[in-house]
Amino acid sequence: MTGQVRTVDGRVAGRRGQETRQKLLDCLSEMLSSSPYRDVKVIDVARRAGTSPATFYQYFPDVEGAVLELAETMAGESGSLSELVEGRSWSGRAGWQTAQELVDGFLEFWRKNDAILRVVDLGAAEGDKRFSKIRLKVLNAVEASLAEAVSELQAKGRIDKDVNPGAVAGSLVAMLAAVASHQKGFSSWGVKQAEIKPNLALLVHLGVTGRKPTK
């Protein structure tokens, strides 16, 4: 937290104010993990944080405003996802390792932020441009790096020149996001959690390189 955190009316929050604000955000995050977004009320968040609704409104205009704060923080952390692809090799065994680590890191990021990502997906699906922008920021962290990887392989003649790197990367990221958001549902199809990662990594490797991985 920095000294430039401000209240709704523009005042700079002091150390205690910053701590109170963060506690409200932490409590809201916990509640989103167990309650539908639209059922979360200001009074419930305030009570959980041991403060009052009036204090909540000092820092956020409403629950949605606080949710957007959580979502922006999460989106800022998504930049680490690009590190799973940038500068990594897609050749031989190293390529298989890259695919596995990308899948592992992506699914872990989604599990860690599952509650807020569900709200972001809901808002984006309903046409809220603020949530759509945040969702794109998260996905772009991987899409741009994957597109660059495909382009580099294409330049080396290892991928057909007619392949569109952006289309391939976008499709792979959309697939990763869909699988990540449905992780708990695979059991209903008789698929064990341990079986998801290697099979998803196989699809990613095939999508990027057009080849079966060297294991």
C-alpha cells in the first residue's frame, strides 16, 4: 500500500485508513469465494471487517467499485503469465517443458483468483466494458507472447506460412481460459484432475508447433 491511496472524496488515506481499506478488500475477496457476487452486501462486508458501512463508503462507492479494485489488482499480477512463454524454447524436450509449465502456471493463476475471475467473466458476458477490459488484459498477457512464439517458428520455416499467429495464439488462450474455469467440472466427465494438465499441454504444444512433443 502507498501513501497515495485515496478515499472516495479525494482525501489521501493515512496508514490506518489504508489498513482498513485493505481489510475490507480482503473480506470481500473471502466472501466472493463462498457467496454469489450479487448477494454480497456492503453491510455484510463491513461487519466481516469489523467496521461500519459508513467506513466502507469512505473508500468505495459500492460493492461493485470494490470488486473492480480487486479485479484490477489481479489483472496487474497477470503479467507474470507472459514470463511462462517469453524467451522460452519450443524445440525438442524443452518445448514440451514450456508447454507443461505454461499450462501449470495458467491453471494455478486461475485457481488462485477463481472467485474474482468468475465475477469478471460475468461482467464481461453482460457487456460491462470495465470487466471486459480487465479480462482482455489477463488473456493478453499470454496471447501476445504465444503469437510471438508462433511467428518466430514460422520465420524459421517450421510452421506453414499460411498460419495466422494471432489466430492460433488467441484460440489457445481461449481454450486455456475455458478449461481453467471448468476445472472442477471435469470430474462429471470421468476425467481426473491429474489427467487435465498433460493432455492440455499436449494440445498447446501441437497448437504452437504443429508437432507432437518430444518427451
